Amino acid sequence: MLRPKKHITRQKIKEDKFVTQTLQIADWIKKHQRPLLAGAVGIVVVGVLMTSWITARRSAEQEASMLVLQAGIALDEGRSDQARVHLEAAQSRFQGSESAGRALLILAGLHYQEGRIDTARSSYNDYLRKYSKNRLLTAAARAGLAACIESEGDWSEAARLWQQAAEEVHNESISPQYYLQAARCYREAGRATEALNLYDRIRRDYPGRSESDRAGIERAILARSDQGPQG
């Protein structure tokens, strides 16, 4: 029978030492780069140390990825407190790794779901500042931030962020959903023209999808209400 907790604990101890050592090596390389490059021996030393550094970074990513995986399993089993422990460990101990970014994004979602809107908003902003290479996850962070701002009643800013998220990802499954959210927020902000334009965009760019049908219905309702009562 597998005992993941015991195994992960040992791995964490090893990774802590390894990451600490490689960070020290990286700092040493920066301070001594020019003298080392002065001769062939120095070049060999730099090459060996840089290889060790890269290996360490890969190991850190593997450890962070494992923590995020454990968090996903815990969430699936309804153990949100344990999931948060894994996510916070991945995010704090392996900052800069791709999986640490994923951990931060999931944490932000947990904060939002549990009503900690200010913390969620801060976490989404942190993600956007530190991790922006993955367009799909960046779009998800913008969408999460939009939801936070929407809950505060700033409909125009929320609409802008929903629309930005849709344009960030360019995904036929996700973009029309984000556009619909943006149109809804524009409606709430009293900006009917922007909402109508987005409905038209959804119908034009995503024909055949359920979001296109919904956009058509919501557009017709908005257009009729915007005209006011007929005498």
C-alpha cells in the first residue's frame, strides 16, 4: 500500500537542501562569472555549475507540480483545507516555477469561492504580475479578477476585464463565454451599445455554438428594452 505523505515529506527535505545549494551556486556564478570565463578551466566549471542549476530548477518544478497534484486530489475529495496547505507550500517555496503559478491561481479561486474577495483579488493580481507566459491561465486570472471586481459593483471595469480575458485566450470554447460575461456587465453598467456590439461579435465569430444562440436572444431582449415602451 502506498504511503504518499511519508514519501513526499522525505522528498521535501531533499529538495529544500538541493534548492538552497543551487541558489547559492547561482549567486556564486553571478559574482565570479568574469574570472571564471578567463580560462578554459573556468568555462568548464561554469558549464558544470550551470547544468546543476538547471537540474535544480527542474527538480523544483517537479516538486511544485507534485504539490499541486496533491492539492487537486484533496479538492476532488472535498478536503479544501488540506488542498490549501499543498498550494501554499508550492506557491511560497517554489516561486517562479510554472506550477507555483498554477498553485497561486487555484488559491485565488478558493479565496473567491469562500468569500475572501479582497484576498482573491490580490492573488489574481499577483498572478498577473508574476506569471504571464501561459495565455490560457492568464486569461483565467483576468476572468477571476473580473469576477472579484464585479462583486464590488464596478460593472464597467469588470466588463473590460472579461473582454480582455476573451481576447487574451482566443479559444472557441472559452472566449464566447467570457464575451457573454462582458456583455452582461456592460448591460449592468448601462452601456447598451458595448453590450450589443459584443453580442454581434459572438454571433459573427462563433456561429453554431450555444453561446451564439444565447447572444442572439439576449441581444433581442436588450435591443427591445433599449428602445423603450412603444406608444
